[in-house]
Amino acid sequence: MNISMNEFKASLRRCFEASGYFVGNYEDAANMVLWLEKHGLNGLTELKHALPYICNDFDKPLSNVIYEDSTSAIIDAHHRSALNCIAAAVDLAHAKALEVGIATVTVHNCHNRMFVLKALTDRGRRGISAAAYWKNGSDTVTEHTAAICSGKRYPNYSQAVTNLITNGEDKQALTIICSSRVDLTSSLQSSDSLIITPKQIEKNKEKSVDFGIEIDESTWQKINKLGAGVLVENTERSRLDAGGR
């Protein structure tokens, strides 16, 4: 089925709000999913992977900083989805980079890390060079790198199979680097990687704007079922509003 981007975003907001995301967090989460999907980077596929973590986030501690100095920080996400915590981690790296020139934030125990691309893109458009690196998989390990240069509108993204063994500490880790002085796009993988260029990402967006978003009915129903849990004050006015009138 085909839906508009506005309809998709509204349903995502309700879904994340009903899942206990705070004000601001559920806006960020909806924007991250929408951004990946409309730029041809499989936002819906990533969302399907994220749904189990979203539904179970109630029982997990909030992400917290376990180490920090002027140029770096380490955050424990407690096995939450990146949708719930990664925007704040990138904001922290950005703020430190403005102060000292370059900063690194590492997030541990974080799932669905592909969603970091939206937050990186926001940094580039605000005049900061930004990059992120993570690994996926156990038997076959893939390395993922995304980066955007200061002042650009779209990031580079690369993915490559590696022979490096993933240990327990970095299996669900994400490293974020921000700099006000250095172009970090040179940190992309070698020519053996699958590389998606900013120009490709821009073309994908143009197609989505023209034709909308295709979503399978079962996923659409699951998103809206979660969103139906949004609580409103039990008044005549709220009942009318909740009914979409």
C-alpha cells in the first residue's frame, strides 16, 4: 500500500509516544525512520528490526553517561534502540566539538544503529563535520561507516564485510565523531565497500517525494496498533479529538 510521508510520520509519532518515548524523543524517532525510508536507505526494514526493542523499552534503564571528559564520552544505552537515544548522543558530540574542535562519543549496548544517519545529516547542515562507525553480525561481520562534511546536505554511507572478529564489548557499539575543523568524510571504507553517495541519496529522496512511500499492510497495522495506546485525558473533547474529528 502507498501512503504519504505526512501520514507515515504522524503514525510513527503516535507509535513512539505510546511506547513511552518522551516529548522530543518521539519526534526524533519518527524523523529518523522517515528520513531513512524517503532517502532509499530501508527505513521500514530497519523499523521492523527495531520494533522488538521499542516494545520492550519500558523495562530498561534510561541511557546514561558512564565516562566523560572534554573531548569524549561513553554512554550505556542499556540495549535500547538507537531511536530512543542516539540523537542525544550526537548532540553531545556536536557540543564538545564546538568547544574543543573534535570530539568522540561511544555508545554501548545500542541497537538499530543505522538510524544515526539522520542525526549526522543534521550536524552537517549545521556546519559540523560528522562520522559514525559500527559493526553488525556474528558469523559474517559487516563494518558500517557514515560521514558528512560541514555544510553539505547529504552524507556518504559505506558497508563492507570484514574478517575482524567482533568482541562482546563492540558488538552493539557505535562510535560518533564530530569536528568543527576536520573533514571526516575521508574515514569512509575502501573501494571494496558498498558505497552510497550523497548524489544517490538525493535522487532517492526526489523519487519518494513524487511517489510516496510503499509499506506492507501488516507493518502498517502494527505501527498503528502501537500508536493506539497513546493516552488522552478522558473528557468529551479528548474523545472527539482521539476519534480524528
